[in-house]
Amino acid sequence: MLPARAESAASLGLTACHGCGLLVGLPESPATNTCPRCAAHLHMRKPDSMQRTCALMIAAYVLLLPANLLPVMETQSLLGTRQDTIVSGVIHLWQSGSWPLSFVVFVASVVVPLTKLAILTMLVVSVQRRATWSPRDRTRLYRLIEFIGRWSMLDIYVVTLLAALVRLQSLATVKIGTGAIAFGAVVILTMLATRTFDPRLIWDRAEISR
Amino acid sequence: MRCNPDSRQRTLALTVTCAILFVLANIYPIVTLESQGLRLSCSLPEAVQVLWRSDMEFISVLVLTTALLVPGLEIGLILTVLLQRFPTPLLLRLIEVSRPWAMVDVFVLGLLVSIKKLSDMATIVPGPALWSFCALMVLTASVRATFQLRDFWRQTSVTYAARPS
């Protein structure tokens, strides 16, 4: 909860500019308000935060299926052709003894995207239902997903480098599968969804019920 | 307040080094693969090209943007702002917007993972770009720590008369 004497900026008619952080007073009519310092549009809260976040999250969920079911990498070697999805690639690494690698890829490509989506879903639902439990912890969770978001790009880079380097004709070739495109899209969509979500909404609901 | 010229000079030196490292990292090959007499090496732009030619345009653009364009843009913008007398608000905003999309640190980790994977099937010789990327990752973190956007925003306010809407 907010400490006893604190007032929220919104209740005082002030808002922090999202472009430069300047605290500006907002008149009642929203109209065209621009920050006097950086000319960015001023908003009390991120515009259409819930709608945009939900839309992006749904798209991410939809693409999560092809990302994990379709192969991300196709390896052709003297031993034959092998198609790997994200999960089968992790298992293959584990079985061939590279435990640390297997763990790193597993965390970056499976744990991180799922955790991000799960936490973001929980945050959205909690705001929608005007929940009041621990806004501070919820904000911490939001900061967590903001931080870990980019790390799911790891597998994309790995696959890129392998495909670019392993072009040894009949000896070995690596090609990227369509699953990688879906996975890349999931990473981008979840990063955008985290950006459109306004964590101040968590506190708005907590304040009303005080 | 970090407006003193010493701090600015230090940040400027770091940023110039970053710029040099960035150029090196993209010109030279990252690693060289050797197997059965065949030898292949590639730099980041070359890897992006390979992807583009294999009809993987989306990923090609994604990797190009997050590992090359945006990091380069960020360095260029910071350099420009440091050399300006009064910082331009637009440039400061662009710096802020581009920060989350510059993923050099994730790229370096991806590099290391790929190298470990490749070393099982062939001999790997690290190239100059690999070290440049690692150094770039560390120095970019330094620059971000010393380049305080807030101070630069304050310097822009000096040049206009503040009026609430």
C-alpha cells in the first residue's frame, strides 16, 4: 500500500512524461497535450494499455504452439538428417553430455518465454479483477519480466550462427526451420506486450479500495 | 550532478572505444570453422546475408536489427549527444527508446553457446570479432552506467522557459 502521507501524482493532476520523465500538470481535457521539454504526447496512463497488452499476449500464445511444435533447426550430416524442435534440441544436448549448454538453452528458450507470459497474464488478470494483493510484489514481478525478456533471443542467435557457419556441403549443413520464425515472433510480441502494460494500473486499483 | 567536464570526457572516451569496437566486431569474422580440410568463417553481416538468402527474411532482419543496427545507433546517438553543446531532445528520446532493443549481451552468450556446440564437430578458431563483441558488451554496460540521461534532459531545459500546459 502507499505510505500514509503519500499522494499519487494522478490524484494531484500530474503525470510523468514517458519521453523524458518531466512531471507535468494535465488539464481536464485530454486533447493534444505535449510535454514542454521533449514534445512527447502526455498520457495519464499508457494509452489502451489493457487492450494492447491482451491483444499482443493472445498473439504470442497462438504463436507459441508452432514455435514449439515446428522444427527450429535441420541438421544434415553424414549420419543423416535430423530435425530439432526447441525441446528436442535441449534433450539432444543433454544426452550428448553438454549439461550446462542444455540448461542455458532450456532456460532461455523454454523457461523465460513461458514465465514471461504466465506472469504477464497474472498481472493483466489481477488488474482486470481489481485485485488488491501486494501491489509491491506485483510491480517487482513486472520489473522481473522486463529484465528477462530479451534473453529468449538467445536461441535465435545460436541458430543463426550455426546455419551461417555449418555450410560444409555434404559433410554437414544446418538450416533454420519455420519454428524459429514463430519463436522469434513470440519473443518480439512478449517484449512489446511488456512495454504496453502500464504497471501503474496495479496501484490504481489498490488505491481505490483504500 | 554529473555535469563536470571530467565525467563527460571519460564517457566520451568510453563511447569512442565502443564505436571502434563496434566497427571491428562487424568487419572481422567471428569464428573460423575447420573440418576435413574445409574452412569456413563468417562475420555478423555475412551471417545475416546467409539467412536472407535462405528465405529466412524475418529472422535475418530481427538479428540484423537487434545485434547490429540498434547497438550501432545507440553508440552513434550517445556520441552525438556528448559532442553537442545543448542536447537535442529528439536524440535523447531515441536513445531511451533504442535501449531495450540493443541485445549485444544476449548475442555474446549466443555466440559462446554456438561455439561450444560447434567445437564438438569441428575445430573452431575464434576470430577478432569475437573478442571485439565481448569487449563491446562490457564497455557498453560502462557507458550506460556513466551516461546519465536525466542530467542531459536537465541540460535541455536550460534552453527553454518551462511552462505547464
